[in-house]
Amino acid sequence: MEQHDIVIIGGGPAGLAAAIAARDEGAEDILIVERDHQLGGILNQCIHNGFGLHTFKEELTGPEYAQRFIDKVKEADIPCLLNTIVVDICHGNENESGTKIVTVMNKEQGMIQICAKAVILAMGCRERPRGALNIPGYRPAGIYSAGTAQHYVNIEGKMPGKEVVILGSGDIGLIMARRMTLEGAKVKVVAELMPYSGGLRRNIVQCLDDYGIPLKLSTTVIDIQGKERVEGVTLAKVDGRGKPIPGTEEQIPCDTLLLSVGLIPENELSSQAGVEMNPITNGPKVNESLETSVKGVFACGNVLHVHDLVDYVSQEAGMAGKQAARYVQKECESKNADRDISVVKEEQLRIQQNNMIIELKAEQGVRYTVPSIIHIDRMEDTQVVRFRVGGVYANAKIAVYAGETKMMELKKRIMAPGEMEQIQLKKDKLQELVEQNILTNQITIKVEE
Amino acid sequence: MKAMYDVLIIGAGVTGSAVARELSRYNLKIAVLERASDICEGTSKANSGIVHAGHDAKPGSLKAKLNVAGSQMMEALSKELDFSYRKNGSLVLCFDEAQKGALEKLYQQGIENGVKNLKVLTGDETRQLEPEISDTVVAALYAPEGGIVCPFGLTIALAENAAMNGVEFILNTEVKNIEKIGHEYQVIAEEYEPFVSQTDCNKGDGTPRGNRKEYEAQVVVNCAGVYADVFHNMVSEEKIHIIPRKGEYCLMDKNVGKLVDKTIFQLPTALGKGVLVTPTVHGNLLVGPSAEDVEDHEEISTTANGLSGILDKAALSVKQLSNRQTITSFAGLRAHEEKGDFVIGEVKGAEGFVDVAGIESPGLTCAPATGQYVADIVTKILGRTGEVKEKTDFIATRKGIPHISELSMEERQKLIRENPAYGNIICRCEMVTEGEIRDAIKGPIGAKTLDGVKRRTRAGMGRCQAGFCSPKTVAILAEELGVPEEQITKCGGASRFLYGDTK
Amino acid sequence: MENIEKVELTCINCPLGCALTVSKDAASGELIVTGNTCPRGADYARKEVTDPRRIVTSTVRVEGGTLPVVSVKTERDIPKGLIFEVMKAINSIQVNAPVHIGDVILADVCQTGVAVIATKNVCAYPERT
């Protein structure tokens, strides 16, 4: 059976950054498995600018951002299997405890089983389809998720429609409003169910306002007309609970409805592999090393939780790559038969003493945290904890509690569900709190107004 | 020039296809005329996919007779013709002590209809069998003979086998008039261009043009679903009236596909007819249908009330049903004849015109038996003027396209080695490969639309609902059919996806 | 800004989205920004009313490539009022594969002095042998 130290599933921004970081940390034997014919993932179709301000201090388009990482992967000579789909991840046999078997399939080699010491999940996410919203009406052609339309326009050079209504004001929806307009389509309106947009302010101004495209908040599609191709949609205002308000209906003729109504991490493989999931993020539960509930399986990028900026995906994936590399090294060491038993015992004792497991709890406006568990002994000096809030908060604080004690707070002028937030936990501070018996097993993060 | 046939069948749904398949055993020239761009485009594509055990129909009715017969044929047929079927059993839930009498009556009716192995269970016995059944259930009728079937798989298998045995399927062809001249029926139809040309798109509404076609046949079999009354009434003074009855459904993600194992019905209550919750043969969970009589024969839109209604009702049956698992919703029309039973037989005063009308539930279950029953009628009619001979070279079995995701490692490896396209995943939710999609397009009745590919392969039927795979499938269709991508449609007519190049 | 007394804008610098008002001091002719919470807002508003500029991203047809189009961008921002003219220029050209990131597709688009450059690598379609 083919063997690799680290198998990375997905060659998008997360997989690429994880591969580079793992190599930097000393992992020699890495394989990236990518289902598309090229690396770069969804960035290939995100041809707008605005990527990389944090990472490269300049504004790149999606394909340019991806290429910088692809070039590094090529320089590092990390092998990639393209046009290859992962069918299954399972545990290896008992003789090789801890190893995983990744089953992949492609045209050239058919079915291949790869034995891996560590696996990094970097499969990204998919768009929520119409069905998930249960939008009533007919089921004609002309209803696309915004990403599918983006693929048609930017990769295939084809127009999916001419008179467009967009439901959902997430960034992909806003970006596609501008893109379709520049290619000659008439974007009539962007409707948003929530009373606020899920997209970046800059995109609302530069993708909608610049082109006079109206954004209707607290509005949804309540009917789709057209038996073969879309002929129109009916919009209605919604109340505080998202229910349409009778009498506010407005019929809008159009041939296309684009949906930008949310992204869902693609975790079917993770679930099959027995990875425990977080029902809020739809991604795996991970610890400080971005390791899932299955030992040696790491996760990063949009498969873990949906990010707002690709720069954060790259950062996070870098951490997963580094930790996977360390994991592989440690596994090798512990298998080294020459080691003195007493040294191992001593080490185990030390681990027991220091291996304080802290659960991170999201409360009161904080929807989730990544990671959700921290082993203090294993954490870096500074641990980034990322999360999203559940509503729009102006002049609020992010408060972090160890038990009942507030250990830090962060003033925020504005927080919104569309943007990821983060706090940084210091290892020495946590250790200090543990010694003082203030921190026992839980850290709570909440919004205070 | 007129095309001459022994038998013309109107409608390529499950019933028309079953009739075609049974008649293809004989040395006859047969054609099926279908208005839509593909087979299985009407009632047959949007229903519960249930093989009813047969306790619902009134004893002595045609429905009762064909239901039990069809149900008993299904398993063997699924092996002969290679479509998905599972005898998972069904439960009719009773929520009220006062209703137990009605449950008992249903049991007796089943026995009278000839349904085997029926059993009345207590509430606890029911929950032992199906732990997710609601605590409010006090009793249930258990029918181990009940099953589930892929409605597309069944229809396509029957049609393809008929085609293999010489039946012509003439698609995109809508019958406009039927008239008896002498001993023959003259059938006037309009044939639509299968692909919308770019000029049509740019010129107007994109609706394809029609060309007049004429056919002649000794026997016409009317399997036109919700339009069966239209054709019947063209040849008969005794009018029938089909009422399209709309049913809305929610299809749920495979991760809740094992919530229940059996098909869960509800005993009709004062609140009306219940809805069913069932696993599908492909592992999803299906909830529905609503029941609403509609005027428009094309009214297959879903409604907010309809969808919330079925989810509310379904929640009575099973404990943990979450709306969040819905991946798509759809609606279908059932052809309800106002007298309540199937209308099958030679029309009085119109010799050689055979109705197969009012085929509502359990029409899918009945289809194999209906096919035989109708073939018998047709051969007798043809027998009046000449001998009808069985073919010696009838091909009784048919192999469907392989479903890679269902095969073992070794089987997959072998197929990929023979044809590398079986190693290229197009639809990643349902794990459908390029090879399967090409097979679907090249099949005996090849898919020409995205929906056609979907029904044959399941590409686009998964949780992302074709977001990722539709551009690829459209490209493969265009390549195989030798037309530009702009001409590929979702389901024929003006249902095209693309409006030309960006620049 | 010459003929307009007051312009209202939404600041794009952060999610706060301050509602900015730009007016002209009658005496000095200086631009006065109100509604901003930070200096970045004032800078943005002044620039936006005097010389609003945007980077345009789109695609250009490719002949003989593995992809039918290649993504492109204006190397720097161009006057906002010229967006559709720049699009017209971008739409009217076609390039031959291979194309590399940074290749100049149009040297001086609409006399802006700004080049349109490729943002993706597109290989030439392999020749049939």
C-alpha cells in the first residue's frame, strides 16, 4: 500500500497553506489530494480583488493569491494527485495503530488505498441550495447558487442569465451582482432576509451602490414563477421572526434567481471517519492543535468553519500543517523501541500533571469557538481563538471568563455575524490562572453590551 | 407521410412504459408518443415511490386487484430489469383509541384484497419495531409486504426494455387530435424541436417551434395521466373527468435517511388524510404528500402552506423530524378520476381505443400488473382481425447503467480499468461518475436533458442539488449530443441554462 | 464636487459603515467631512468625491487555451466613471494561450495610463499528435 506521513485532502487555500507549513516544520512526506484538475480551489473563480491584505500586504485577486501558494508547493516539491476524489477515510489495521487509510479514486489509477500517519481535512464548503430554504414555487431552470453562476461566468465564460434577482447579501451574492452587471446583465435587486447584510461594507458600496442596485433588507423570495425558465419572483418583507408579511408582496420579472444564502462545510468524509462534529459550525470539533476527535486527523479552513477572509484560512491551515507535522514526529519518536522506559514514564507523568484540558464555551452572543478544547501543555505561547457573533453589536465587549473570574475583555466598536472575530489566549497567563486555581476546566467567551 | 402502427401508446410515464413493455412481447409495430422531452416527466417523476401492500383499495375494485398483483410482481421484476427496490414493510399508525376500529377495518380489507402477512401491532410493539415512532401512537397495521421503489428507475427500466424489444419512443411530440377514419385511428401531433436554437432564444420567449406529424394505428392506448380525459373525450360521447390532485413533498438529507426503516403512513383522522414518512431506496427520507385539487394541469408549484403542512403532520408520526434537513421540495399531480377507481378498458363506442385513465395512487405499484392487464385487452382487440404472435426473440431482461458508488473496491477497479471515465466523479454528493453520465446519454432511450441525466444516474440529486456538477453535466451532454452548451435544457422547451458567451 | 453642495456616502473602511457627509466650505472651498468616527473616513470621503477610483476585474477570451477565458484586472485603480468603457475595451480583445499572471493584456486602457493584466495562468491546449 502507498504510504505517506501526511495526506492533505483538498488543494484549495487551506490545503496548500497546510502543506507548506507542514514542510516548514520538517515533514518530508506529504501528499495533497485534489478533486479538480488544478490547485487553488474556489479561489480560481474568485477573480475579484481584495485577497491577501493581511498575508501579503497587497491586494490580490483570488487566482493570484492561490498562485503564490501553488508556487510555494511546487518549489517545495510536494506531490499532488489532481482529478482525484477521496472516497473514504478509515482507521488502519491494528498492527499500525493510529494510521489512517485514505481511499481515493481517479481515472488513471482507479482505486488507490493510501496509508497515512496523519490526515488534514481541507475540503472546504458548499453553498446552501434552494431546497434548504424551502422556497415555494415552480422548479424551472434559471435558479443558481451564486457560486455556480460565478463558475459559469468566470471559468467557462458563459452567461447564466440576463435579468437577475439575488437572494442573500453575503459577499458572494454582492460580488456576483457586480460581476453580472459588468457582463451586461441587469441585476434588479438584492434581497436579504435579515435586517442587516451578511457581506462586507466595502462590497455593498462597490458592488451595489456603484451600480445603483437596490438592497432590500428584511425581504425574502416567497414565490418563483416560470415553468421552464424562471419568469419572475415575488418578494415580500418579513417580520422579526423571518415570516413574510402579507400585503408587502412585490412581483419582479426576471429570468434568473441567484442564491447566496449561506455556506455549509463539506464534512461527509469527516463524519464517515468518525470525527465528532459541532452542530453550530457544521465542522469538526477541534482542540488547540486543530486536531479533531480522531487522533491524527486535523482540520482547517472552511471545512472547519466558514471564514470571512482567505487570509485567516491560510493562517489557520498553517497551524494545522505545523501540528500535523509535529504529531507525525512524535508518533515516530514514541515508536522508537530504543527509548529508555524510565524516560517514557517520566514524560507520561509530566504530561498527566500538565495536561490540563480546558473547554472553551461560547455563550451570550458568541455562537461557537474554534478551537473548542485547549490542552494547555500543547498550546503555543499565543493561541488564537476564532468565533462569530449571532447578531449586530455596537460598542460591545468580548469578555473572557475563567470560571467566574473575568480574565480579559476586548472593546469592539462593531461586531456583526458576517465577520469573524478573534481573541488571543496567552499560555503563561493560563498557566498562572491554573496555579491560582482560578482556571479549572472551562473558559467562557461572551458578548457584553 | 403518415407513420403506420399496430399500437400507439400516448404517454411515456410508468403506465405507458409498462404497457409498451408487455406489448413488446408480441410481433407488433408499436410507438409511444410523449409530449415531454423525456420519459418519466409527469406524475411518474413526482410521487412517493411506494410499493403499497394493497390494503387501502376497496375490495373488488380494479385498484385492489392490480395493487396486490403489482406488489407481488415487483421484486422479481426489479431483478429482471435492474432497478432499485426494497421490501422494507409499512406501518399505518393509529393515534387514537377510538380509531382502532378503523385500523381493524383496514386489516380486514387487506385480508380480503389478498395482502399477505398483515398484522395489527400495539403502540409498544410498533415502537419496538421503529424506535422513532411517536409516543402518541396506540396501534399500527404492519404490512411486511410493503416496499419502496425508485420511480424513475422503474419507469426507465420498463421503457428501455420496451425499446430494446422494438418499441419506438417518440419524444417531444404532443398529440393534438385523434379521429377514427374507417378501422384506423388518425393521430395528429405536434413535434417540438428537441433543442432550442440560439435564434429562437433571441427572437422571443425561447419556446421551440412545432412541426405537424401524422400517425395511424389500429389501437390507441391512452396512458396520458392528468390529460387522459382530454383524449378519451376526443373519441367518446361518455365523458370522463380527471381532476389533477397536487401533492407536495420534502426530500431530506441522507444523514436522516435511517430515521425510520419502514414506510410510515397515518390512519386518516378527523384532520384529514395523513402524510407518509419513508426512507427512499437511495437512502434519503421523503415526507409528504399534501393533497389539493387544482385546475391547471401543469400546476406543480410548491406552496409555503403545503410544505409546512406536511412537515407538521409528519411530526405527529416520528419524533425527531427537523425541517433543516430538507434538501429539496417538489410537487406532483395525481390523475384522480371523479368516480374513484382506475378506468381501464376499451372505450364503449370507440373500438380499438383503450383507456388507462385515472391512474392515481397506487398506480406506480400497479404498473407491472396494469401493463399485463392492458396488453391482454390490446391483444384481444387485435386478435379480432388477425393472429397476434408472441416474439421468439423477446429480451426479458435489461441491465441498467452501473452505479459506481454501490460497487465494491474490486468491481470499481475493474470497471475503471475498462473505462477510465468511471473513475472521474462528476457529482460528488451522490458519487456519480462521468462514465455513468455518458452511459445515461447513450442508453436505449438516452437522456437529452439535465433532468434526464439526473433521473438515470442521480447526478445532482444530492445535498448540494447540482451546484457543483451541473456545469460539468451540461458540458458532457453538449459533447455527446453534438450541440452547443447553450442548447442544453433542464427539461426541454425553454428550460435552458445559458444565454451565450460572456463576450 | 463642483456643482454639488452636499454628498452623502457610506464609509467602507470597516464594518461600522459610518454615514459620511461631505460639504464644501463656501469661503475656503475646503471639503468638510462629517459623520466619520476616524480619520480614515475623512480621507475616504474626500477621495471619493474628488476622484473616485476602482480596480476593475473581469475576463478576456483566450484562443487555444485550456480555459476559454483568463481573468484580468486593471493594474491600478481607474476613474470610477470609466468602468464601463474599460469593460468595453476588455470585451473587445482576445489573447492567445499561453497566458501568465502579470502579462499585459492591454497596455493603456482607455488612455488611463493603466494596464490591464492577466491574473491567472492559462496553458496552451496540448497539440494533438
